[in-house]
Amino acid sequence: MMRRPGQSPLLIVSALALALSLAACDNSTDAPSGKDAAPATDSEQPAPTGNTDAGGGGDGQKARPVPARLSHQTETLERRPPDCDGDDCPMFEVHLQVYDGQPELNAAVRRRLAGQLVVTSESPATPDSLEAAADQFLATAAGVSGEGSRGWELSGDTKQLGRWRDLVTVAINSYEFTGGAHGMPITQWLNWDLAENHAVPLGRLIVSGQEEAFWDAAERAHARWVEKEAPSDEGFREDWPFQQTDSYRITRNGVVLHYDVYSIAPYSMGQPELTVPWSDLAGVIQPSYRPY
């Protein structure tokens, strides 16, 4: 993230940026529908289920009312050493979406982002808050001799990426630069059931006993991706073999799997995404999350 010249050495800003978007996706292409939306078509997601029993998780517990739209405020935290001037001072910066009326979701997003905001080369303890992450980063930078920490950056942001019925996906992004050729971006997708008010990990999405079928379908999606992205590189599949991931989201086209850099491809190819089509997932995904 860009630093701004002349910025105060220690600045913690809380900025309200009320953004009301369609519940379907809030700026996502996989928009779901609310009560006042048009019926779903082939290009839209199914509508939110609202207040029903036995929601997406299948626990049989009473679901709570689900908002047709999610509004949020944007919270910003910026820190750098108080005795450092210039644009190349070590910088900690976070932009966090805080969703109105969703305290448990907000706590989960905040906790996961804080856990990503560490200087990985130092193997530090996982911070329990964004403020603790900032303190830890600045203390680590201060411990580097000379000007070795000049240009260091640790930043993060969160954003609603999409919504499928009552399942909202929040992208939790972080970026670390502590010298070298390039920085290290990390992204995880948190899926949260708004009706049942809890996270939905990938294992909960898959029908019990169908795990092997799911990963077989994912591996076929990977083979198609390799054929498209590196068709003439015979050693690519051996150098960058398929791996499982727990970062996913649901779209009208299927289950999308996210991979960080250096996972199934070199840094230059960014963060790959594989789409496992619904046609390969018959009987594999929990009925409450399937499009039909």
C-alpha cells in the first residue's frame, strides 16, 4: 500500500465509509438476491434463505434473520516509528471492513487478519489484535541494525468478495516486504453463514464420505488450468504439483479454490484460482449450498 509523504508518524484513524451493496455480493459478480430483487436467472445467485431452520451448516439449529444487504464501516490503522521521517520508514497499515450488526463475523475477520500480520522470517508469536501486530512489527523493525529495515512494509485489508445465499465470503489479504526482490502477499477466504452465525470451513461444505470425490474433481480442474496456463511446459506439473487448499468460495459456476503464490505455481503467476464446476460435484456438496 502506498505511503503518503508528510503523514504523521503515529496515526490511528477510524474512518466511516458506509457502503450499502446488494446482499448478493456487495460489488461481486456473483450477486445474490434480496426480497425485493428479481427472481434468480442463470446469471444470478440463488436468493438468501432468510430466517429458516437448519441452515447451511445442517446442525438443525434455529437460524437467525439474515440481512438482505450488508453495510459496513471501514476502520484504518496506520503506524510507523515516531522517530523516522521520509517515505521509506517501516510502515504498518490496515484497512478493515467492519460489518454492521455482525459482531461475531467481525471478530473472526479481525482475528484472522491479525494472525497473518507477522514478519514470517522472525517466527514471532501470533498477535491477538491488530494493535499488537503493529507493535510487534515495529519492534522487529527497530531491532534491525543500521538502515536494514528501511522500506519495510506490513499491510492488510479485508473485503467482502461474494455471497451465495446466506454464505458470505470475506477476502483477508496481507502483504509483507522486508527486503529482497519482492514482497509476499497472502490471502485467505473466510466463509461465514449469516443465518447460523459461524464459519463454514471447506470440510463442512462437502458431504461426509465425498471428500475423495471432491479432490478428484479439483485435481481435474487443476489439470485443465495447467493445460491453459502452461501448455508447452512439460516440467510444470512436476515442479508445481496439485495441492489441496482450504480457501474457497461458491459461485454460479462452481466451487472456486484459491491458492497463494508459490503453492501450485511460481510467484510470477500470482495467486491462482481453480473452478471446480457444478457438473463435477453432483452429490458431493451439501444440498443447502448447491444451486439446484
